Amino acid sequence: MRRLILSVLALLGVCSATAAEDLLRHADPDVLNGLIFGGRAAQRARVTDTIPADLADVQVPKGFVLIGTAERGDGMVTTAFATGIELEPAFDALLQALLAAGWQTEMQPAQAPTFTVATDGRSEAVQLVCRDSRRRIVTAREFEGVRHVSTATIPGQAARPCHARDSAPGFGSLAQLQALQSQMPRITFPDGVKITGPGGGGGGGDAIHQSVRVSSPEETLTSLLLDLSRQLTAQGWRRDATWNGQIAAGAVWTRTSRDGVALMVLLEIIDAGDSQFDVRFLLMPAGA
């Protein structure tokens, strides 16, 4: 059954929009509703081979092939392209095409695009853009050599002038969390360090987090902390505090983004035993 789910998802990602819609239309309803959509009507998608009206004036970059546009039950509209271009240039190409059509970036990252560590064989970049008080999330993803670049609306968000603060109460909005994601440090591990999992991330309120488990008989808490600290320093982060114990080590870092937003990141490395280490990042606005 797991292979069936993966096969459906893979075909949705690589087939033409018409074929994808046929798959959704003719697939077993129990598979779609119980496994693919998880029983949630909001996740159901209608797939077409068209580009939404608000993107009609965007010049699609060369080397991009339209996969299609999916409109979910919750109102989220995603337009995706496949490309053979390397991930970073592909992300930049779509972003520049949007900027040329009058879209603006919000919370411009200090390094654009910024790629976070891949915890499951996948790399990605994310940027929030805005035009006429409406926002879209631009995403580039690579998984096992396949590259997709997409732009999606944010369901349920009220119109708000570009660069205006989101005053919605409670958990941070999807737009805020995606903007924070673009600020997450980009890290690589020394040769010989293997990503073994589990890894993942998420967010809520004014913070996002990301974690990964790595394995290396050659590394220690101190050596990993020193290596990652050098990378953060090179990316403009300033160390505010540090600690090094028997089972954990870490540091607090601060930086001001190009948009003047004060940020703080907590790096924590925990010795999980058997030459394995859990590496965790927590990113939030300073003073949150």
C-alpha cells in the first residue's frame, strides 16, 4: 500500500496536468480520501493545465515545463514547474521573473536563496513574495535528483499591504513562518558525518525549529560545535553565549537581516550515544 501511495504521488509530480487530473479522478476513492488526503476535504485538489490569472503576466523562465495548477479545498492554489536547471539558479530564475512582474520579496534573506540542511535527502529554498496586498510562497525543491519550482497562495489570509506587519493573534501565520524559514542558517557537515535521522522541523508562534541526527565515530560535541560555529560566523551570525557539557553543547547566535529584523538562533547538539548526535536549531525574532 505504501508503494501505491508513493506511486500516485510520484505520478502527480511528473505527469502532465491532464494526466494528473485523470489520476485524481479515477483513483480509488478510499485510497484518495483515507490515505492521500487523510480524510480531509481541504486537502482535495483540482488539477488543471492553466496558469492562474495573477501569474498571467509573469514570463516563465526558459527551461521550465508547466506541471499544472492545483486548487485545494481550502483555497490554496499552487502552480508548479519541472526543470533540469540546478536548484539554486532555478529558484532565482522564478523569483526574478516574479520581481519583473511587480512582485516584491518580504523579509529578504541575508543570503538569497538560503538552503537549510537536507534531513531526508531533500534540499529546498523558500521565499515569500507580495503584490497588491496578496502573497505567494515561492519554493524550489530537489529530491533524489528531481527538481520542482512552485508558487502557492496562502489560504485564509486577509489582504494586507506588502511589508505591513501581520497582526493576527495566536500562532504565527504561514507567511511569517515561511519568511523565518528563509532565514534559517545553511549548514553542511564535515566529511565522514552521515545523516542517519530522524530529522524534521516545524514552527508555531514566532519560532521555527529544525533537527537532524548524524553519526560519526570521529566527531565529538566540541568538534561539531566548532565546525558549525565557523559556518554561522561566515554567514554573518554573532555568538552571544556558548556552553559545553558532557551530554550537550550549544550556543546562542544573533544577526540583523537586511530588512532590519533582529534574529536569534539557538544551536544545540546532544550526544545520543553510539557515536550519534542530535543537532537542533531554533530560530526566532530576537526578544520574541
